Amino acid sequence: MELSVYNIKGEDTGRKVSLDDAIFAIEPNDHAIYLDVKQYLANQRQGTHKSKERSELSGSTRKLIRQKGGGGARRGDINSPVLVGGARVFGPRPRNYSFKLNKKLKSLARRSALAHKAKDGGIMVIENFSFEAPKTKDFLSMSSALQVADKKALFVFSDVNKNVALSARNLQNAKLINASQLHTYAVLDCKKLVVTEDALAVINEQFKA
């Protein structure tokens, strides 16, 4: 598969680059994508949730009502879960939500996500560029020229330039990432994948099976 290369003014340079068929033209494995995204989202969870259990509440342990004959539950002391202000039954405890996935499966998931994006025409290749000074206006002008200003776009670089990063950090629809750190969720979470030529070379090299 070949794509045209554009400059930051949105003009076709007349050059074309090849997308590696071993990455961008495979039959996507949706279950691998599901597992990789599930792991990514699980890793974002802090798992610090906690509610007090019966033994952790401060309150009298005196039995308030007799065991039988009251017509209600055998609730015991004032910390009982059936009373307002009592403990919570089977409440959340701190835990680690992360889980392991094999490297080959994660690699397949990334290639599948990129294949989906290529099939849908969601990949654009641009020339390598940098800014002399951090200016949000310049980044907005480039996004408008590339017709991605009103879309959720992910810009992929071989190495993110500091001035470019500072120019884009306040823009809600623009995200920047290094090609070596590209992951399945990031690919799926954008409408347009804008890749520089150097970044494409990194992807073609590192994402092969």
C-alpha cells in the first residue's frame, strides 16, 4: 500500500511512501485488540478504592435487640450493615487490576489496529517538521491545512520535538506520541493518524511480527 506525502501546508509533495503489508495489510484480529485495550484500561486504574468493614467502624458492640421475637433481622451491634451508618457488605478493597499478556499477542493487536486504520483511510503521512518556537497558532494552522483541526488526531513522531509538543499541549483534539511508544488504544482512540516519514520508518521496523 502506498500513501502520498504531504507537507505542513497540506500540499501533496508528489512523493509516495510504502506501508509495510506485514503490518498495515494483515487480517485484523479483533479479539487481540480487545484484550490489549482491556489491559491498557486496567493498567490506568489506581485500585485504591476502600470502604470500611464491620470490624473497622467505631461503635458499641452491644447487642441492641434480642436474637428472636422482634420480627426483624438478627442485626447484632450498631455497626451492622442493615443499619444506616453501618458497615458495607463485601465492599471494595485495594487491589491491582493489571494482568499479563504475551508479547506476540500485543504485537498482533497493534498491527491489527493499524490495519483497521489503513483500511478505513485514517492514516496520513507528512514530511518531518519542527517549530523554531512553541506557538499554538502554528500548530493550528498546520492542522487546518491537513484538514484534521476538527477531528481527534494523533500525531506520531520518531522523536517528539519540544517546541511542537508545547504548541499542541493545550489542544483538545491533538495528541502527540513517539512511534516507539505507539499502542493499540492510542491508534483506536483517534479519527486520523498523522505520521511523519521518520516515524513511519520506525513503525515499519519495530512493529513487524
